[in-house]
Amino acid sequence: MWIEISDEELARFVEHVDKDNNGIITFEEWRDFLLLYPHEATIENIYHHWERVCLVDIGEQAVIPEGISKHVQRSKYFIAGGIAGAASRTATAPLDRLKVVLQVQTAQARLVPTIRKIWKEEGFLGFFRGNGLNVLKVAPESAIKFHAYELLKNAIGDYIGEEKDDIGAFGRLLAGGMAGAVAQTAIYPLDLVKTRLQTHACEGGKAPNLGTLTKDILVHEGPRAFYKGLVPSLLGIIPYAGIDLAAYETLKDLSRTYILTDSEPGPLVQLGCGTISGALGATCVYPLQVIRTRMQAQRSKSAAAYKGMSDVFWRTLQNEGYRGFYKGIFPNLLKVVPAASITYMVYETMKKTLDL
């Protein structure tokens, strides 16, 4: 069978194979071209090739380390998740501040008076109080969550003998919940300090100093104070992350099947999937978020300090009724919906940019 190519294509081919550009293709150059084709002769590709074809024997059972390319892929998931989380959190910082302030109010919580109070006492920047720490928190949190999610999907797929994209809704729910728990535990002290920073009263119109606030917690309440509310947080993040991630990918699959006829979903479809999954996950676990925030915001030495998760639940129920568990849900939904949508849109864009 003859292969017809133009003189220009032939010249480009010879130039590609002829590494020393002397006009002659030597045996070594031809051998290297066939050995590595269609890959470039990079350290990563060479290592990956020999990892696949070589047998390692050190006298006992040996585990061949995963290739460099896989480590590169994992680091890219960290980057993609981190950028996605930071972008979405900054865009929705004012709504996050409103949600936290409303959650800790044991009296009647009203949205408009809260907005006016923040504006009057702190100005426009008051709505962004704690955002720097929020970004510092959410970037690694999102990175760890997405990274752990991809790893857990692979692990579940290997366990049941399926590809990671074919593990089903329950597999995605399990992977998403575990990934959320890992990420939340890793960054929880930053989350607690962020909540204290957002709910601490201003002195002289100035927000509290981050270093002083952190030192006060450590000195007056001890290291364990940085993990106040971790239990309700984990009880909330596991179903939230599971519902959020599982619903997002399930909706994306449904869009391919019934709307896009197997083509990749575009930004608008991703936006819709992220909106629905984010709102669904947030609504289901919101009472646990209220309990967590109240435990985070209170000081251990105060007379009215909560004694634990159950104490927060019963006192809220007795004094405020069931509606007390949904204080701030309106700004929370206004925050979560665009936050989830922006996160997934940026994440998908970064995956394409980084060839994931």
C-alpha cells in the first residue's frame, strides 16, 4: 500500500526524525523515532515506556512505582481544583459573610437590616472580611477534594472491575463523600478562624487582626478549639460533597444521553448541572451547617457556651423552632448556586487547558 505525501510534508517528517539536522537519517535516529513514536523523546515519555516494558525483579515481590506521567496528572488536578475554588469563593464572598452573620444570630435574623449594619459599620470592604483567609482555605480544600475524588473513583473502579467513569451514582456518592471529609478535616482550623473573623465585632470600625485572633484562640481555649464543630461539619460535608459531585456528574451523563447525543457538554450545560447539584446538596445539609457555625463562633469560656452538638440542636429548637436551623439559607443558596457553577466551569476549563 502506497502512502502519498507532499514534498512539504516529507520535508517536515525528515526534519522531525533527523535530530542533528545534517540531512541524513541514521540508524540510531530511525530507531529512536520508531521506539518513541508518536511521543516526543522527553524524560517523562522515556520513563513511561520503560516502566511498561521492563520487568523489575529484586528477589521478592516488588511493586513498580507509578509513572511520572501519573504524578503529573495528579498535580494538575490539584491546580485545577485550587483555581476553581479560589475563583468561585472570591466571586461570592459578600454572600458568604451574610450567611455566617445570620447563622450565629439567635434572635430574629433579617437579611436587609444585616446588610445595612455591615455597610454602616464597615463599608463595602466589610462584605469581603475574611475573604483572603477564605481563599487560602478554599483553594487547598477544593484541590484536595477534587484530587481525592479522582483517586477514590479510580480505587472504587478497580475494586468493582469498572472504569472510573462507569462506577454509577452510588460509587460517585461514596467517592464524593469521602473526598469531602478528607478535604474538610485537612483545612478545618482555617475554617474556624475564618468564622471567628467574620463574626467578631469591629473595634473602631476595624476588623480584628488575624494573628491576634488566632493567638487568642490558642492561648485562651487551647489547640482543641480549632476543631470545634468538626463532627457536624463532617456529618454535613459527607452527604453534601457526595450529593453535589454525584448529582453533577450524573446530570452531565444525562445531558450527553438525552440532549447532546454523546458530545461533550458546553459551558451552559455545565452551569446548569452545577447549579442544580450545588443547590440540592446545600439544602439537604443546611441545619448541620448552622450547628457547626454556632459552635465555631462561640468562645469556650463564655457563660452561655454550648456544651456540644446536641446542646446546640436542642437550644436552637426550643428557642427558635425549626426555622432557626435555616437562618441565612437564602444568601447561602444565592452563594452556593453561583459558587458551585463557577467552580465546575473553571474546573472543567482547567482540565481541558491542562489536558486532563
